[in-house]
Amino acid sequence: MHNRIWSEAFGGGDFDHNRLTQELVDLGISPFVTMEQAVEEKSPNTMNGPQAHEISHANA
């Protein structure tokens, strides 16, 4: 999410996924994490679903 508009793939943005993950690891927590992407009208449209999934997986 950038400027409160959902991006196509997970990565850096308004919510710091990497920090959340590191905080959980530091606490000794290893949860199962599900990533759900919900694009909206103002989301960029520059890649297809498999491409967005591949980028999100690499950034997770």
C-alpha cells in the first residue's frame, strides 16, 4: 500500500511487513502467515496475477 492505495504486490509501503516479521521472530513467534492482496480502482495495473504473486513471495 502506498498513500493508502493498494499496490499490486507486497513490498515496502505504508505498512512495514519486514518489521512485523522481525518483531515476531524476535519474540520467538513463528506463525503461519497468509498474504491476501486486494487491488482496487486506483491500484496500478502493470502485472498479471502470477507476476504479482512471485514479487510478493520474494518480498515476504
